[in-house]
Amino acid sequence: MAVSIKSSREINLMREAGRILAVTHEELEKIIKPGISTLEINKAGEDIIRGFGCIPSFLNYNGYPASICLSVNDEVVHGIPSPDKILKEGDIVSIDAGVIYKGYHSDAARTIPVGEISEDTRQLIEVTKQSFFEGIKYAKEGCYLYDISAAINDYVDNFGYGVVRDLVGHGIGSSMHEDPQIPNFRQRRRGLKLQAGMTLAIEPMINAGRCDVEWLDDDWTVVTEDGSLSAHYENTVLITDGEPEILSILRN
Ligand code: MF3
Ligand code: CO
């Protein structure tokens, strides 16, 4: 398993890819409201990304037919935008997007409420987000990759939610998916020793119910087997010798 260490030039390009993606997410969050279709969100996202002179990395990736993955309620990831998918009050929508800037990738996802949502659903979104932050406490030089996995898993277990096991995070750089794979569940080993200059997309996918998922007939959309809601939170992260730098969140 070859895990690349990015040069400072590459890191700077990834910072810009991350910043553009963070802005894209902030803009998309603002338009999420009852009545909008997932195809409209996809169009807005593609326009924002292209407006920065970037390429939406998901478009045509392994044949994926859109720029943004939009996954509603029990859809875990990789939902395909459609004019017939109209968001309604109380839904949740996971927005997953990727950007290529001068050959370098960023990848990030957030789950957003549509209007007012229940307290239970709000907790699912918050726990999913917090599990990422629990995980990245170990995203630093000298720690081990699966310390991140274990920290995510342990935090989520406190709430009785299901950690999706069939999909994982990944290294990222001049390709969207690089080594290593990053599971969100506890491993028997501690795995790879982390080094400054590694760039990782860490992305817990958490189900309100059981962890099991299945694929719809479109061969893309992943849904929970038990029909429970699912949330997703992802950022592109730079390993340093100190605190990790989260490339896909805006810093003031
Ligand atoms: N963020 C996802 C990932 O890390 C989305 C890629 S799926 C795509 O794998 F096909 F739509 F690109
Ligand atoms: Co990803």
C-alpha cells in the first residue's frame, strides 16, 4: 500500500480545492428548503464549482451521471439527482461533492435538514458530524490510521447507531481515491502510521438503525436495509505534526 506524501506545492493546490468546496457547500446549504428538487441542487452545485474554474470530480466517475451526490432520508450515499425527487419539510439530505483544482482533488459531505426536523433526527446528524471530530483527534503524525476508525466507532456506539461498514474513507490527492482505505469501524490492528503530508478524506456514514445497507437497481444509490435514516459527514484533511488541517472547512 503506497500512501503518498504531498509536497508543499501539492498541499497548496489541495488547500484551494478544499476552500472552493467549502464555499460550494455553504452556498448549497442556503438553497435547501422544501420544494426544491435534487436535480436543481445538482445544477446549482455544478454551476458554483465551474464558476471557480474547477471540475466537479464526480461527473462521469465510473459512469456516475451527475456532479453532486444527493441522498435523501434512508439513502446513505450516491443518490442520483432527479427532477422527481422533491425535498419536503422534515427530510434530511446528504450533499456529497468533489472538486478538481489544477489537478488536485477535495471531497466533502454534509447532511442538511429540510425545514424543521425531529429532535431524534437532529441528534443523528450531530453525532455523525461529531464522530468525524472524534476521529480526527488521532489524525496526526505518529498516530495510527485505525485509531481514527476506532474513535469514530466508539463514539457512535454510545448512541446505538449503526456504523456503515460497506463503504469507507480514502486517501485523496491527484486522484479522488488513493490509498489508504479508511474504515469507520474498529479494526483488529492499528494499521498504517500516519505522517505529515498525507491527505485523507475521512467520512463516517451513520445509520439511525442497523449498519446494513443495500444497493438500489440504479447500481448507485446505497440505502439502509431497515429503512432507517442515514447521515454522512466528510472532509478532506491534511496530516501535520500537530493538529490536522481540515482543508474543506473555511478558516477565518
Ligand atoms: N465522496 C464519495 C466518495 O468518496 C463520492 C464519490 S461517488 C461518485 O467515494 F461516483 F459519485 F463520484
Ligand atoms: Co469521499
